[in-house]
Amino acid sequence: MTDAAPQTIYLKDYRPFAYIVDDVHLTFKLADTATRVISRTSFRPNTDFPGEFFLHGQDIKLISAKVDGVEVSPKVTSEGLTCDVPDKPFVWEAEVEISPSTNTALEGLYMSGGMYCTQCEAEGFRKITFYPDRPDVMSVFTVRVEGDYPVLLSNGNPVASGNGWAEWHDPWPKPAYLFALVAGNLVAHPSSFTTMSGKDVDLNIYVRPGSDEDKCAFGMEALKRSMKWDEDVYGREYDLDIFNIVAVDDFNMGAMENKGLNVFNSSCVLASPETSTDANFERIEAIIAHEYFHNWTGNRITCRDWFQLCLKEGLTVFRDQQYTGDQGSHAVKRIEDAITLRSRQFREDGGPLAHPVRPESFIEINNFYTITVYEKGAEIIGMLKRLVGDTEYYNALDLYFKRHDGDAATIEDWLQVFEDSTGRDLTQFKRWYSQAGTPRVTVTDDFRDGSYTLNFAQETPPTPGQDEKHAQVIPLAVGLLSENGDEVVPTTVLEMTESTQSFTFDGLATKPVPSILRDFSAPVILQRQQTSAERAFLMAHDTDPFNKWDAGDALAMDVLKQIVTKDAAPDAAYLDGVAAIMRDDSLDPAFRSLAVSQPSESEVAQALHDAGTTPDPLAIYHASEALKLAVAQHMQDILPLIMAQYTVDGPYSPDAKSAGKRSLARAALGMLTRLDGGAAAAKTFAEADNMTMQLAGLAGLRMIGKGEDQSQAFRKQWRDDRLVMDKWFGLTVSLAAPENAAQTAIMMTQEPDFDMKNPNRFRAVFGALAGNSAGFHDASGASYTLLGEWLAKLDAINPQTTARMTAAFETWPRYDADRQAKMRAALETLGATSGLSRDTGEMVGRMLGNQTS
């Protein structure tokens, strides 16, 4: 077998596969270290695109191969095989051997806690058998699973079973990345759903017997809500007789939408009031919805190639955001999504890992499962909906489903549907898919003789591989307020298409106060000179919830920058503004808790960097702590009242209204803890009957350097619950004092419950270390070195998780020379690791500027 060097794959080089697959029959003879996979695949030449017969295959042992029943000897490399085949329809048969129990990369067929399971997206199926492992090759699959296990699952509908075997048939053509198999000692939490056409569908959530069986009810109800919502809002009905979900402990991502058999990270489906927080419940509901929605936007219509990943992911994220808003508050959801985008995606856009929503090239596609592809991809869908309007959006979606059902589609196909349906020319809009970076929109205004003019200028800074940027279509939702707070011009969407553009509003008696970028109408950075007084005015009077929150967030950012750079006292306008919101019982409690939050330390660092100031992480940490204390002192009279008023009595419910009340109570508790030495937090911890408040109490104590006894009590109480222990590991590291962060992470790796092979546990420790901004960027560089060393260890076991976690270093260019040198040294040492995977090698190279993707 010969090895192939990693190659860069380019979108421009796309060519359809030279053969068409009519059907696939697979037989699995399960064995821990020697599973046999027997494949029988019907091929015929693609006469429009003739070419070589090449099948992908990695880390598998070929036992035998036949073409039309005749033994053949293919040429095998580390990437796959080639073989002489007839110029007519033929049957390819192969038998291979794989070792699931030693597959620690968690791609292909592997084992988790004695259970066989698969993860094939993006390119894991090639680790199961030789096959054209690309999303544009779609076929009907029939699967036989043989093994001495009570549960044997695959895609589609069950067609036959017996002692130690089961057969499944999926009637819907699918690419190999949607293949799934699960086998093990599992128990089902069953239910059913009747579709809008009257079809009964069997539903199951499979878990390990024992402690997980009582954590399925919420996930099942979330699944049924998702199925009903997709019928009501998008007219999409489920298309199989059965829908199965399996909870798996060892999983690199959140979940996978395999047709009819969704495989979930246990943390993304198992929930109970005692072990899960409100955030866990909300995340579980969103992920279950996301994977179910993929049945149409991802499965029935998939992507032609992996460059089109944003087509299925961006659209499905947008759909799950819509769904979550419908289940609770659209305003709160929009603010939460904007916070995520600004704190993480804008950071990616502004650093060495910046890439377009549809990249032009890659070495390892797993490295492009990014927040840019997912969340910015969703923002593009939202902008498109805003530009064409709700009615035209849903008409276009109906046409999309009708035209492309069963297709492997492209961004061009997607936009063509909208052009045909609405008559709009989306040529310029398409730039959102091809240009990396976050546009900066600068605003000035002018008022003369009753006419008010807003002047906009857009600019997108250069990004790796893209020095020149062009003007994009930017929907700017704008409202105008009078000096007494009345809305004199309701929300109007201005469509910016030029580098500079002006819009005028006539017939105004006095100069208005503009409310720009309402509902965060575009993923841009708005730059406008505003006084503290104007921001406080919008904070108090803006009728748009997002801009009401954003005004306070901008005020907080100004205050934090002033504290860092000038050691200034907190601005009274900000303190009064947040106090007024906290006292306003007419506002949604969830919104009020967001309003009192502050920009993250990482966001402050980026803002200082953008303003030409080198950020000092420790100074930012102390400024953040000072402002939080000042806010608490400013509202100390009402904090106990809010705690009492919004602490939910009675049995726990994860509904949005109850969760919103608890979020406000937790916000008040965090402030009160800074004033009372932890008394309220200790009481909350001791009396809590749900994980949300128990963890809030513990976090409050750890935040002020106390609570060691409570931490050990928590650890003892929950030691046998792996998902709760992930919370303990993460909380311990994330709230460690900056100077102790690296040592705390080391201590966590020495815990008997630490297992680096489990992605959840590894992320709980080292994801928390990277998230402890001041601790990670401690001037000693100890955290940089520690993370680099552990990533080198992990890469040999799990390259995919390793590569994703290297992004902790992506902000290195914004810090001082000493920190830059230490981060680069950690990256260079990691990059020099013997046998480094191409996953991690690509990420390190991009961050160091050695390659461009």
C-alpha cells in the first residue's frame, strides 16, 4: 500500500463521479477488532462524465473483491482503490475487515461503552468499506446487521429480523455520509407521531439501561414538537415508518442527521431537572429540531459537494432558530444568536482562520464545520428572507423542495429558485457566500429643513487569500424615534448595494434619534459616533428589543474600554440604564437578564485591538470584575427582591417562561454574591432542587474564590453521572483565578474521572481553559504550552477534535509581542509533532500563515 500526501481540494475542480450507483447491499458481521463488511453495489457508467473507477477507502483491510462475480486485484492506496471494470453496468462486491474497538478517531464504525455506532459525515464511510464517499453519489441502501446484541439498527425501515440479525431498507436515495449503524445493549423510550396526512410513525430514543432511561421524556416531546412545527411552517412531512435517536457517550460533535437514525452525543439528548440546566434543555430542543429538520434540508435535498456545506447547514440552522423563537421569545433568541455571532464568528472572520461561507478550497473538510459555515450561513438565509418578505420566502422554499427533492444541490441552485420565484437578481447577493470577513458599515447623519439623511459606507477588511473586497447587499432595518421616545418612522428595511449610499426621510418636525440595524438585520459591524446619552436614550426608549439591548451592550463596552485604558469610573448613564431595565417588571425576565450581562472579555480584547490598542487580558479581567461590582452596588436594594420574586416555586419546568424567570434570578444572584460574601449563593446551592439553581449557587461561590466544600459535595453527589461531571470539570477550570488556570487544568487531568478519549470530558477541561480568557492568556504562557502539549497527545487519538480545539490560538495576532511569541511557539511545537494528522496540520498551517484555504 502506498501513501498519498495531503492534497488541496478546489471547488473549481469539481467533476461528477464517473459511475452511477443504482443500489447498495451491505452485510455487517460485527466483531470488536475484526468486523467484516460485505458490500454488493450495482454500478453503471456515467456516460456524460466518463472517467476512472475509483473508490475511497481508508484504514480498512481488503479481503476480496469481485466484478460481476469474478475475482479481481484492485490497486490499493492509503486513500482508496482503482480497478479495471467493464464499460457497461456491473456489480462490484468486496469484503473488508475493520477494527471498531481501536477506532479512537470516532469516524466510521467505532465502539462507545460496548456499543457499536457510526459517524460518517463528512468522510467517515470510507473507513467502513470501499465506496465513492462523496455527497453527490446517492443510492438506495439495504443493510443486514449480524451480531449478538439485542438492538441492531440502521437507516430506513426494518424489513426482517431474527436471532442475532436484522435487516433494514432505506427507500430514499442518500449519500454515504448519511449511513448509520448502531448495535448494542440498549433500551428504547418509545412513542409515536401521526403526520398531517394521517400516517403513524414509531419513535424511539435508545439509551443505555440504567441511569439514562429517565432522561428521555423531554427529548421525545421536543422531537414531536419539531415534527409538528415543520409540517405547520414549512409543509414538510416525515417520510419513513420509524424515526430512531440513539444517545452515544463518545461523539465528536453534537448530533448527526442520518436518515431515520439520528446519532446524538448523550449531552444533546438526555435531560432531567436534577441533572440538566435550563441552557441544556434549550440546547437539546434546538439540536433535536436541527437534526430532524435536516430530513428535508440536508437529506431529501443534500449538497453536491462539501463546498456547498452551508447550503444544508445554514438553512437548517436558520430553521432551528425560527423554531426556538416560536417556542419561547424571538427577541431573546435573536439577541442570543447575535451574541454568539459577534463573540465567535466575527472573531473567526477577523483572524487567520477567516474563510468564506462557501470556501474555495480545503485539505480536510472536517476543518470547515465552522461557525462561519453554520451561523453566518444562517444569517445569509435570514437576510434573504428579510429582503424578499415572508410570503415570497415560503413560496421560494416550496419551489426549492419541489424542484430539488432527491438532488445534490448547490448554492447556485438555491439562489436560482429565489430568482425564479421572486424575479430578483441575486448576483450581487451571492457575494455573501464568496467573500470572507465581516463588513464594517460606517454611519453619519444630517438634518435639514425637515429632511433627515443617513449616510452609509461599507468596507470589508482583507482576509487570508482575499485582499480585494466588493460592495455587498446589506439589508439595514432602521426606525426613527422622536426626542420624547415616540417612533416617528417605523422599521423600514433600507437595501444598501453600493460602497457609499444615502437614504433620506422627509417631513420630520425635529431631528430624530436613529435606531439602526434593528433585529440585527445583517451580520455587520456598525460604526457610528454616539454619545453615552444617546445610547442611554435608546436603552430606555427603543421599541426594537435587539437595539434596546444593543445600546446597553455598547454602553458597557465603552465603559470597559475606558476602565482598561484610562482607569475611569463606570459611567453613570450605563449604571442607571441597566438598573431601570432590571426594575421594569413589564419586560421579559429573560431579556432583563441579557440586558444586565456584559460583553465577554474576548469581545473587549477584540474591540481594543480594532481601535488600535493592544489588549491586556489581565487588565480586561479586572475591568470586567470592577464593572460587575459597580452594577451590583448600584442595584443592591432590589437584588434580594428580584431573587425572591423570580425564583420559581413548585415543580421544575423547562418552558421558556419559567427558564426566563430563573435566568433573571441567577443574574441577581451573581450580583448579590459580590456583595454578601457568598451567603445567598451558599443558600441557593443548599436548597436547590434542580441543576440550574444548584450550579448557579456553586458558580457564584467559585466566582469569588470560595465554595471548595460545596464543590467537593457536588462532585461526590454526581460522581456517577458523566454529564454532570462534565459540568463540574468545566466550571472548576473556567472559574479558576487567572494565575491558577493552567495548574487547575493540570489538576483536573489528574482526576480519576478524566478521560482524554472522551471528547466531552476533554472539551470540559481544555475548552474551559481556553474560555478562561485571562487565565489562558496569562503572561507566563503556561496555558499555551499546556494546551499545545495535550493537543499533541490527542491528535494521535482523535484528529477531528484536536483540529477544532486548535482554534483557541486563532486570536494570537491581536496580543502583545511576548504573548504572540509564546502562542506561535506552542503552535509551531504542535505543528512539528511526529505523525501529525492532516486535520490538525491544516489548522496550524492556516493560523501560522503557512497556507491559505
